[in-house]
Amino acid sequence: MLYSLSGVSEEKRSLITQKRKMTMDEEPELLVKGWLLREVQGGWLRQRRFWFILTSESLDYYSGPERDARRLGTLVLTSLCSVLWPDKHTYKQTEIGGQEIHGIEKGKVSGKEAIHMMSWYLKGYWSLTVYGRKHCYRLFSKHYNEAVHWACAVQKVIDSKAPVETPTQLLIRDIEENKFNPEVVEHIYQHNPILRYTQSPLYAPLLPFPYGSLDQTLMAGKGYTSIREEAVRLFHSLQALESSRQPVPLIQGVLQTCLDLRPLRDELYCQLIKQTSVQSSLEVQTQLRYWQLLTCMSCSFLPSAGVLRYLRFHLKRVQSLSVNAEVESYASFIAQALEKTRGRECVPSWEEIQGLMGRQEILCTVHYPGAGCCQIPLTSHTTANEVETLDDIITDRSTGSTTVVRKMAERLGLQDSRNTFALFEQNGCWEKAIGGSTIVADVMTRFENLSAKDPDSECKWRLRFKLYCLLDTDNISTESIEYLFLYEQCHEMVVRGQLPAGEKDLLSLAALRLQYLLGDFSALSPYPPLEQLFPSGELEARALLTPLELPGCPSFPAGILAGTIWGHKRRQEQDQRLRARLREEGAVVMSAILEHWKPLAGYSGRDSMAAYLTIARQWSGFGCTLYEVDFYISSTGSFSQKLWLGVAASCVTLYRQGESEALECLPIGQICSYGVSDSNTFRITAEDRDLLLETSKLTEIMQLMNAYFNATRRQLSKDDCISIETHQKLHPTILELPSHSV
């Protein structure tokens, strides 16, 4: 089947046959009729009363219920029409407004009409909206049940209609049916301009979209209107690309629209296929911008199955025509990208789009403990750290060869470590582990957006490569970079106050840190800030031991002076005294650290690290990752507030903050299940105990516990594989592997 669509006028053509005029005497298949108020344009009256009739073909309204009443309007119903049902939000919107009050006060309305208006406006009416191709009827009823009855009846008529297919859809189907007959396919392209590149505007979407939008209220804050209007706007944006000197912002805007409005992804793919349909070498340079946007789309969103088949056929056709080598390179790149692409959380960043426009990788800076960094090449599909499957372990192959964690481990010689590593997003002292399946390019886009919101911030967003699961801390070589990782991450816990130790040990640790950084004591050494050596929480606790009130100053309840000028001045004085106390205590602590530093003369950097870790290992929870818990409830009924939940390879432990003795300890082997029970509660079930924890770190805790269990299983599986391989050498007939419970 061929459709001759000659030029722009054909693209303007309606797909819906107009209903012929008829009178109320005919009333074909009348379904519902009755009085409704309809919103009208013009004049100060916003709603007028009409007699509505719903048939199996249309929604009509008349001047009255008489048989000879004049029909005033018709809305033809098709499968593309939609209904916005009545709700409380639209009910409140019908309350009396300023224009109506003004009309009543000026005497423009008769007394009877004014009373009628005031009664229904003050009470509010229920509204429903029917969207058609040319018209939109916003109707009002005093009764909720009546409004719902009308909405339900109109929706049933819409649902009974056969799906409307656009000419583009029909032509795509013809191409699919004749894809093995090149002559017919080329004939279809030659006689249907809607499939080919055009410089004229598009007046209707290539694919069918419902009139109006049931979700448009959710997207109104972003400036979106209806899906159909946004589809036409997309084509205007595409044409603007041809002459744009800075295409990246425009490409980002188009991709953001497709991220927000999922139905438009297929439409954009069809528009790009139309604009990249190569006919001659003269059009190639004009179409390069479209190929670049199609490249970005192929690395961001996948189309539906039908459009994906059409896209792949289009790419093969372009490559077979061999019009231009650069176009063929784009087509080949896109075809390969479609095999790897999955849903993106963010649109590509500025740097990623520039890389995709040139079909190149982008470089990502990854930092690691010890003030080092590496440049890692990324694609739009590179993940943080995909986990190996059991099959990969058994067959000695890996699905995660392109992950950032794997690349970093190989770059730093850590691929044989028994411990596991992860990628973190970091800003100042805040950091969070990135999920293994997360696309790193999405993280880079998020960094770009956050930096744009706060360009003057001193803390910069960055990626950091760190130890994640500490499975073996005793057999790390002191000469390896992994030992440096362990030392630096232990020091981070100390300065954050997450390693419970006495004051003497904290001073010794700070002195060992100075010895590692600066060598032997010297009065001329540029010391780092105290907060980089000693826990700030301990310093504040020391400062608060001294009362902030001056001797002889009367004490009043906090509520009496709150909000008064004297109360504000008093708070300022207390803050000043607290800052002074912090400076005094800081000077005392720094002096004590220097005294502990002097006897360390002669310690090398490695000696200082070893001595530091020796002190840290005295805590039984060394090697665990701590998360703050607001409170917990155990199976015994006890609860406490502000705890640390420690997750380690051997157990899950609860500590009071600052205390080294554990309140609860659950060995990993006894844990039967764990998971999120509601929005902020984490449940752990052991053999004889249940723990309910309220925390804001649900995702991080779940992620780390999964990583520990997976790492343990992988290690056991590898050990089993080694024993099986050895056993098979002695007994070659044994081919099956033992099953493992997961």
C-alpha cells in the first residue's frame, strides 16, 4: 500500500473525517443526554448552560432539549480523544472569582441571575474535560455522580473506537513487509515525502498521540503543554540545529524533553530517521547535526520494538547506499550503541555530548586515597562496577571488563586483592558509594548540574576509588598501595569520630599522622589544621565541659527570653564564648599533639602507618563501616537512640556512639534475612533475634550488606572451582558442579 503525500499540505491533512450536520430528530445511538455548563471564551460569563447529547460518534451540544433546537457544536470522538475526570482540585477551582464578583457589584447581572451565580460559584461545581482534535470541552455539573457518569460514558465511546494510525505508521509497516525487496522500498521512499528530509515545518506528529494530556498538570511546572504540541515543538528544535553554532544546549534540551515525556522518544526517533534519509551527497552536510543528535539519542534511550526495527533497517539502508563515509561511521556507531544502551537517569552532560558528536570516549578523573588520581576513559554505557555472576566465575570470564572499578584496580595493580573496591561520589566530608550498575556518565551529569547551581562553592564534586568490603585486613603487604588505602580510610574514620578511642590514643594517632606527613618534629613545620588530625566532636565536648554562663549571671528558662532583643544578644555572647573556648581547647590539644610528636623522631612513613594501624586495630570493630541509626528495637524489647550500625565481613554490630563495647552483635552466618520494611526502617532477622533500625541510610546499608554476601559467595565459588579443577585432573569422568544455595 502506497500513500502519495505531496508536500507540506499533506502533513497538515486531518486523519479524522468530519461528521456531517444533522438535527436532533435523527439522534443516532443516543447514549446520554442532559444539561451541563460549558466553559466558553469571550464575555464576562465564563460558563454557559447547554443541552448535551452523547452518541456513539460524537459529543454534541444544543441550545435546548427541544426537537428543533439548533446544534451549536460537535466534538467527534476517536481513539485519540481523552477525558480528564473530575477531582477535588478542579472542584475548588470553580469557586467564585474576582470577575464574577465585579460583574455582580456593577449591576451587570440581574438579581435572579446573581443569586443563581453566587449559589453555584460558592459551592463549587465538579468539572470534566473532553479533549478532541479541534475542540476541548470543559464541562461542569453540580453533582459529582453526574459528572462521573458523563466522564465514564465518554470514555467508553473512546475505548470502543479502532486505533487511529498515521500515514507514517502505515508506511513503516509497508517498509517492514517489503524490506527484502529493495526496489519496492525505494519506490515507497520516492513517492512519500513524509519519509524524507524536509526544510518545511511539521504541523502534526508523525505518530498518534492523544489530544490533550492526562498528565499535563504534573509537567506544567516545567513548561510542557500537551504531548502533541511538544512533538511538533521537537521538530522545530531539530530544524534549529542545522544553523546553530552552539548545538550542545539545544541537544541537551531535546534529550531532557524525552527524559521527562517518555512517549516522545519514539516520535523523536521517527523525526530523526525522516531527517537523515539520505537521497544525495548534497544533503549530507545539512544532515550531520541530525546524525549527531541521533547518536546522542541512541546512547540515552531505546525506542519501542517496532520503531527499533525501523531504525535498524534505516541504518543498514544508509550504510548500503554508501553516500558518505562519515555518515556510514555514524550509522555503524549508532547500531553498536543500541546493543548496549539501557535507560539513563540523566541526559548526557556537556562533555559527553561533545564526545558523542565526534564518536569519541570522554576522560573521567577518579581520585583515590593518598591525594592521587587517574584519568579513565568512559563511554555512555560504562558502569561503576557490575558484579560477576557465578557462571562468569566458573568459566573464568568477566562481564564487568569495562567498569571503572575494574579499570582502576588494574591501573593500580589491585586486581588480585581479596578485598573489594567501589566508586564513591564525594563532596567535602560527604561521600556515598555508587551502585555497581550505575552508569558513570549519569553521575558526571549530576555533578555538572550541581556545580552549575552553586558555582562559588569551595567543595567540588568528584569521584573517589576506595576500599569497600574489607574481607582480609591482616595479609595486606605494607609495601602495597592497598596498605595506603587502608591507612587513609582508617584516618578518615578517626577524624570523623567513628573510631572509639581514649584521649591518649587520639593524641598518639594525631602525632603519628604528623610524623607520616611531615617527618621529624620541627617548630618551623607548616602544621595542617587541627580538624585534619583530631576529631572535632571530641574538641567540642571538651569545650562544653566549661559553663558558658558568666559567674553571677542569672539563669532564665529558654522560652522566656526567646525572640527578645536581650535573648538574641545573650545567644550571641554565648556563641562568642563557645568559639573562644574552642580556640583555647584547640591550642591545648595541639600543644599535647606536638609533645607526642617529638619522641617519634626517626620513624619512617611506613613505620608511622604501621604504628597508627596497630592502635586502631585495638578496637574490635576495626574494618567495619559505620552508619548512624536514630534508634533500634530488638526482640527483647530494648531500644536506644543515636547508635552506630557497624557492617563487616563477619558480623553486623550495634554500638553507642563513642563506646567501643557492642550492644548487639549478629554473626553473618546467623542472619536469615534483611531488608527495608518501610520508608526508613531496616529489619535484620537472625536465628533467635530481630532488629528494627530507623535510619536514613537504608540504601547504603542494603548495598553494602549485599556486597559482603556476594563477595563471600564469589570467594567460596572460586575456592570450589579450584578444588573441582584439581579433582577433575584425578577423576576426569566427573563433569557436574555441586549446587550452591544462594
